[in-house]
Amino acid sequence: MRIAVTDGIDVNAKKHLEEFGHTVSEKHYSNEELIGGCISEYDIVVIRSATKLTADVIKANTAKDSKLSLIIRAGVGVDNIDLPSASENSVLVCNTPSASTNAVVELTIGHLISSCRNISKGDRKMRNGVWAKKGLRGSELRGKNLGLLGYGRIARGVADIARSIGMKIHAYDPYVKSDQNGCMFHDSVESLFSSCTHVSIHCFLSDETRHLVDYDMISLMPQKGEDGIQCGNHIVNCARGGIIDEEGIFRAISNGQLTTASLDVFEVEPALKSNLLQLDGFQATPHIGASTNEAQSRIGHEIVSIVQSHSKGETPDSCLNR
Amino acid sequence: MRIAVTDGIDVNAKKHLEEFGHTVSEKHYSNEELIGGCISEYDIVVIRSATKLTADVIKANTAKDSKLSLIIRAGVGVDNIDLPSASENSVLVCNTPSASTNAVVELTIGHLISSCRNISKGDRKMRNGVWAKKGLRGSELRGKNLGLLGYGRIARGVADIARSIGMKIHAYDPYVKSDQNGCMFHDSVESLFSSCTHVSIHCFLSDETRHLVDYDMISLMPQKGEDGIQCGNHIVNCARGGIIDEEGIFRAISNGQLTTASLDVFEVEPALKSNLLQLDGFQATPHIGASTNEAQSRIGHEIVSIVQSHSKGETPDSCLNR
């Protein structure tokens, strides 16, 4: 099959696909090129988050004589793909749902400790010639309440590690109401935020979750841990940009309602003009949740497996619109 | 009793000491002032790492008419106190051995993830206007071998969390040869380094450990995880400066033998002129291992308890030279 890869692919996965007799073309296309129908000659397109397959793009690439029959999202979130339009035009959409889970889990824990302990800030100050030891008093996670907004695969992985650190796990998820690990489930997002000095976001971006975490929500957070220690409030988002209202976060950090915010994802990316980048209590990474050798290798394996299923006429397991 | 506090103390601890009728004087002294005998009029001196109580200083402050009978190190390491000289001059030395354990444990895990996932680097690049997503591919900890050099209280805390992340724990400690948690013990430091892509240092500074981790030792590290992933080599030191040969680290990062090094402690502090600070694979914090609200509160509690024991004529539990 002819496969267009628009946002990169693991080198071993490309090799395996070619060994199976497929043709792999690696090239990133502009929106204009996509609208022009540049991927209609391929059977399969493999994208990450940088390629937006809107209804118009899908329509333009599924016109008469088009070969496109499968979109593979190398990663999890498919908010950059118009699913109804894909279904309408008989294009299957698959993602690689579990391949990047552990990468995001570890990054979330890293952001949580790094922000509460001023690791990036301390490093930055030292590189700027300042031994800021006295100004870098942080707080510990042990004994604190961690609120997980969304309780899917990644959140549960974060919960396991956070529990070993000694945090108490709280969660809100409209679809999950109990688990076997003593997680405390809340009936509302407000209740979750009112109970937790630390919150990590693990839900999808949708109309329900857009700007769900805003200034007012953050104002509910208690500042003080159950151990009586004034640890401040801390937010991490390694899920999807847009769930957090970034202006609200800016205001909350500026007036001390929020001590730190760590974002790997932003409403508009690349997010280089964000006023958050001026704040000491802010920590940012440029959407690298799945950027590990291990995750890319696992994603590569899954892509090969999806392509092989599809080329045999089977419906791949991770198909989202069969 | 009259108590001199030279490097700061938790505000609640000071309040409690005063409520017990003690006098607390907070002032940092230069080496010249210490040699001049400025603390001889106090019964107790409370120090952190910034005050060096050398043999000369102890001698000068324990001459005729001196009142000094107890040195309290708010923290763990007593390499800044000449213990033989204290004993010889009938001054007890106590530390607060467990109060900062968890703070250092969490910082170690934070440094480990943050360096392997380029958190500080990503934050720095973004603040410099660069969306370095593609250059920030990191590696995961799960499935990798973590070597612990020294297996005391802090190392065991690190092991517990690292195990929950999915790391395999290896250790070298001349005084510990087994545990209940499946840690693999090595007979030599060389064997430890040969087995582990990730090493964290948790030993004391002594003549045996000074520059123990040098370029040659790092060259033994395998670069590749047991999962076959080329994850590079990674070192963390939140224990004591001087155990690592910083020139060796610089060379190892420069030529790719070491992927990242994260140091909270340095041979000479403040370490603002280190050439390591020019390297992207380096991550630094300015000796903030015990700098949490929680640890300072626990240290404060322990200081009050030591002072109360001493003032009743008892020998405090954490006395190192009774």
C-alpha cells in the first residue's frame, strides 16, 4: 500500500513497513496542500498532532478516484481529525491508544515534582548566575491530595506512582465512579478542586471540557495540605491544550492563588508568545508527552500492526469509526 | 539556654524554643568572627551547611569560660563539623537525620524524570522563544536499571518510588548486602555502573567516596536499557558535592558518554562558575535537597526536642559523639 507520513515516524517502523512491501513517503503538507487533495493518491495517511484533517481536507482527499481508506493517528487524541467526515467518506480512523501512556505518566510526575521543587527555576537561575537557594523553598508531595480530572489509562498510571510517593488520590470522571485502589471519587469538578492542593488534568478536549479549569475553579483550591502545611496550589496539564483557560492561570499565578502551573500542552501551539512564560511559577514543555524513544518505538509497532490488519482487509482493533 | 542560630531556623521552632524560656539569637557569622570566638558565650549553636565548624573554630569557642556544650546540625551531613575536636572539647554534636529524608527522595525522583524528559531544557528553550519539540525526545524510566550508590534511608525511599515507576533497583553499599524488596546488590562500584543506565548517589562524602564517580566510572555505563532502547546514561547527585568529579562529568557529557547529569550539590558552592552550566545535558539546583516547608518544619521539631533533652541533662537520641 502507499502510505503518506506527514508528521514523522519511528525509523524501525518505516523499515518494517517497507519490508512488508509498502511504500512510505515522509513529507509534511501545508493546509493549502491538504485542501488541494495531496494525500488522495495514498491508501493510508499517518499523522501526529501537527496535521489537521478537517472536514474540508477529508472531503478534498476522498473525491472520485481517491485511494484514501485509512487515517492512522500516531498517538491518542483525534481532535485534529473530523471523525464524522471520515466515516461519511468511508475512511477508517485508528489511533495508537496505549503506546504513549507511560511516557505521559512519567512526564506528569516529573512536572509535578519539578514545579513543586523549583527544579527548572533553580536551573534557570543558576545559568543566569544566581545561587537562589534561599528563594527556592518548595513543598513535598507526600501527604498531599492529588486531584485527577479524568480517570482513564494515564490518570491511573499517575495515581499508582503518586500513591507510592504518599499522596492521597482523588478523581472526577463522569464515566468512572470507583476503583480497587482507594481513590476518592467526587461528584463534581468543583468538589475535586475544593479538596486538592495538586490537580493534574487527564481528560479529552471537548465542548464540555474547554476552559473547564479557569480562574474561578482554581480559586476553590485549598492552598494548605491535610498535613497543615501551606504548600500552595499546583496544576499540571499534559493532556490537551484548551482545557485550561490560560488567561485564568496567568491571573491566578500573578495574585498567588496558584503557586505553580506546568503545561505541556497549550490552546494554540507553538505557544511562544504566551504571557505565562514571563512568570517564575510557570513551567512549560513544548508538547513532548509522547516524545520518548520508548513511546515512539511502541507507536511504530502499533502502526505496522494496523497497516498489516488493514492490508489484509481486517478492521484494526483501535478503529474509532468502524 | 542561650542559643545561636547561624544559618536560619523554622519560625515555629524559634517560637517554641522561646516559649520554653530559651533565648534565640539569629545571626550568620564570618569565618573570622567564628575564629574570634563569637559563639563561646552561647550554650548551643544551631547550624546548617553554610557554617563551617573546623577544629580551629571549635577550639576558639571552647576556651576557658566558654559555655558552648552542644552543636546542632539542622540537617544530616556533618562534614562541616570537626567531630574529633568537638569530642575533645566536650561539645556534643547532634543532627536531625530523618527530617529531610523525604524532601531529598522527592527531589531525586524529580531530577531523574526532569533530566530524562528535558523538562528544564524545554522550559528554558520556550522562554528563549524556541519551540524545541523535535529536539527534546527523551527516554522513559520504566524498565531501566537504577543504580543506587549507597543504600541508606534516602536511597531506600528513592527505590520505593522508582520501583513503582517500573525501574529495576540495583545498589552498592559496603554496609548493606540484602533487603526484602528484591534490590540487586553489587560487590563493587564498577559492577553497579556497568549494569545501570541510571545512577543516583546516596553516600556520604569521605576520603573513600571523594571523586569516586569520575570519567572512567561513567564510561562503564551501558547506554542501552535492558529493554533494548538506547536511552543513554544518566546521573543524579542530591547527596554531597565532591563525590562526583565535575571535570569528568563535563568531559562525559561533552563526548556523549553521559546523556544527562543532574546535580543539587557541588564540590564548591555556590557553583556559579561551573563550566557544566554551559551544557544542555546538565541540570542544576542550588543545594535545595532539604528546602521544603515540610522538611524545615520537621527539622524545627527535632531541634526543639534536642534542645529540651539537652537542657534536662539527657543525651539527645541523635547525638553523634556521646
